[in-house]
Amino acid sequence: MRQTDILAMAVFALRGNWMRSILTALGVIIGIAAVIIMVSIGQGTQAELDKIMDRLGSNRLEVFPGGGRSGGVSMAAGSLPSLTTGDMTALAAEIPEVQYVAASVRSGGQVVFAERNWSTSWQGISPDFMAVNDWQLAAGDGFQARDYSTAGKVVILGETVRRELFGDGDAIGATVRIQQVPMTVVGVLESKGQTGWGGDADDIAFLPLDTARRRMMGAAASPGAGGGPASLLPMDRVNQITITVARPQDLDYVQEEATRLLRQRHRIAPGAEDDFTVRNLAQMVATRTQTARLMALLLGAVAGISLLVGGIGIMNIMLVSVTERIREIGLRMAIGGGPSSVRRQFLAEALIISIGGGAIGIAIGVGGAIAIAGLTELPVVLNHKVIAMATAFAVATGLFFGYYPASKAAKLDPIEALRQ
């Protein structure tokens, strides 16, 4: 019997009980759609996390002040003002593998221009800070060397602050007041959008480091780096030091050297606890990326279970179909139809159900993924490999779960079949 005849008979048999055929395919449809949607969400989440980590930088170390004890009370990490600009200078001078070193202090307050005002956070920064954190200027010339050395009253605004104070107007050259101190706007930052923690990265203002410490820190308390209590910083203290290396493979070595150098500068006795914390962002990147991959695998596994359930449904219905059509099978064998033709017909029916259900499931899965991306904030990445994998799963489901019922039909004794 030709393949076309077998396919025609399979289609005719399925059409004869079309409602049952549709319900049988429903498990495959749901399974394939679930695979595409869940894997797309998992891959989208991983891709978004990779972008965030790329923006943070995987070749950098962050050094924060440590905790301590005051009057018998344990204080949180970041509560001790233990880092200085001297530490920053020493790290840059004594560790050749270091590319950039930047220090910063931070606080917040009202920024006022004419009748408009905006409450924002500001940071006092050292010259390498912009390069370390990949900030680019959208307008203006930024800070000059004299602004750092003379504590110049100048400021660079983030896009959100500029928009709230100036609307569509030009901010460059305008004078704003931060905590009653007049500052000239010398730059506007390019927009970065959201931070890695969901905040507004553009709601920021930058000042030269000594400007912040000499002119601002006497008027505002600076919060600790780890969320500790607010405190006034001594003039040479900083909230954070950031180190970058040119070669990522040097990061672990630089971390060890930075820890050794800071312990030496802070005169910490052997065995005593550090009064600072060195955070390796590369380790955070690796951990979060691994977590995202595990989540993608988990979502895929859940969807795969749905597909497995759909395949079992196909097998069950095909077994019922074999039982119902025993007399038909006996007649076909009695007039010369061999076991192979019977096996191929039932296998063809299982394949038509699974492939047809797979096609519908792919359409629903792709449409569902696009709808989720448009209606929610979930990151979704449609990958042609996922669609190809879903198609292969549909074919494999039909072959695997359809073979046993087809083999059972082919092994029937024609005499016993006719007797029933």
C-alpha cells in the first residue's frame, strides 16, 4: 500500500471522530505552547540579566567601608568612614594591573532652578569615575582638571533631573542651587534608563569630589554605603572606591592585592577583622547568570512535563481506537493487508495528531510570547532554535507514543479479530 493511501485512510479515520481527535491533540498543543512561552521568558530573563551585568561591568571591584562597634553596639557594614582618598591614590600607584580607580561620596537633597525644584541624589566623584562607570555626556564639556583641584561649584545633571528642571530648555551654563549652594551646569549625561535594581539611573547629579566634601557635606549627612546610619564624613573620607582592571583574568589577583594593601594602610593586625569590604562583581555576574540558566531549565522542564502528559494522552486514545477497530483490522488483514500496513496507518494517525497539534501549539506559543512581551514587563526572547526544538518534540511525541498502539494493532490475529 502506498504512503499516500495510508495517509488518506489515516485522515479519514481521524475525521470520522473529529472531536476526539481535537481533544487528543489538545495535550500536545498546550505542551508545545508552554515550552515556547516558558523557554522564551527564561531566555529573555537571562538576556536582560546579562545586559544589566554588562552595564555594571564584570572587570571591577567595589570597596566599601566596613562595620564596627561603638559603645558595645555592633554597627552595620558601611557605617565606619574607613576609606580615604589616600587609599584610592595608593591603589592606583601600587597595583600595576589596575586600570582605573575612582572614589565617591553621596547624599541627596533639593536641586532648584528658578521656580522649579527636584529632590534627587547627588555624588561627589573623582576624575576616573565617569570612565569606570561608563557615563557619557550628551551635552556640555563636563568637569575640567581645575574643577577637581579647586572644588569648583559646577555640576553634571542626569537626564531625569535636567528634564524636571528645564523641560525642553538648554541646561548648559545655567545656575542651579543644591542645598542653597549655587552650581553651574557644565554637562548633561546620556540616558541609561533603569538601574540593575529597578531604579532610575538618570535621577542623579555629579559634583567634583572636593566640592561635595567641602561645600556640601557640612550641610547634609551622608548615608553609609551599606544602608547604615547617616553621618558627616571627615574631609578625606569617601563612601566607596571602585577599581577596574584591563584584563578580567587579573581580577582575583587585584582583589587579593587591594585587600592586602588596605589592611596595611589601615594598620589592621593579623587575624583581625577588616574595616572594609571588597566586592568582586565578576563573582556576582557568574552567580546570577547561573541562577538565570537554572530558572530557564526549570521552566523548560515544567513545559516538557506538559508535553509528556499530552503524549500519554495520544497513546491512551490510540489504544482505545485499536480496541474499537479490531473488526476493521481483522478485515484488512483477511483481504491481504499485512501487519506493516496496519502499523503504518495507526502510526500515521498518531503523527498527524501530534504534528497538527504541534503546529497549532507553535502558533499559540509564538503569539502568546509576543503578547506577554507587549502587555507585561517580562523580558521575552523568541529563538528559532526553540521553535525548531518544539517541532522536533511534536514529531518525536507522535512516533514514541504512537508506536506501541500501532504495534499492538499489527500483532492482532486476524481470525480472533474477525471473531470479535
